[in-house]
Amino acid sequence: MLGRAFQGELEELATLIQSTGADQYRRVLGMCAATAAYIAVDVSGRWPTDDDVREIARLVEERETELPLDRADVYEYLEDAALGFHPLPEALNGDVTDAALPVLITASMLFAFRPQDEGWETYLDQIWSAYEIAQNVELSVLPALQVRTQMHKAFSAQNT
């Protein structure tokens, strides 16, 4: 589905969504929300503030040339569904069994914010690998990861 979205093949994407079935598509939407949340945190370098989410939505709207995305829709999706953990129907104001918006926004975010010289597929693999690892890690290691992150930033700044 993300590949269809990247190509701007909206009719093909709609057909694929319809053929997937409601239960399977709900799982796809959950994966899209998790991916979008990861990207928002990655881009922000911390849990995104409201200003961060607004800036991400602005950048997605500005950088997207193939897909019809609106800044307000991107913001609502990120703030309410991906980062707010509200059920998608509530976050998107209605039935999501055939809604393509989460797939389109997630595809656009993957493309816009992927590391330089890296394909979106590689970034997506990195995201899912990180989620797999995180599933098996005790939350008590989070402070150590934050310290490690800050040390890495400090050493990187000293070496530039």
C-alpha cells in the first residue's frame, strides 16, 4: 500500500484497500500510526511538542508533490491517532475501513524524513526493527538510552 501511495497511484491504492478486508486494513492502519509516531519522535529528537507536530505537518504538506495532503489533516492524524493513541475512527472523525489518509500521510512522512541517501524501504525496516527490539526491552532502560543519546550528541558536536 505504501508503494502505491509513493507512486501517487490513488485508484490502485483504493482498490487494494477495498480488497484487503476490514480487519486486515485496521492492522495496516495501526502499523501506519506506529510508523508515523516513530518518525515524529525521530524528527523531533524527543516526544514531539504541539509546535513540533505543527512543523512536521507543514513540512509534509510543503514537500509532498504527488499526494493531495492538507496540513490540518496531517496534524490531526499525528496529534490524535499516532501520538495521542486515540482510536482511528475518533481521530479521523468517522469510518476508517476504506480511508486512505493514514497510508498517504505515513508514506509521505517516510519519504520526506528518511535519512539522506537512504530509501524509504530501508527507513521503514529500521523503524520496524526498532519496534521489535523495544518490545523486548524493559522500560527501566529508557533513562540509560536517553543518557546514551545525549552523550552521542555531545561527542558528535565535539568532533565536528
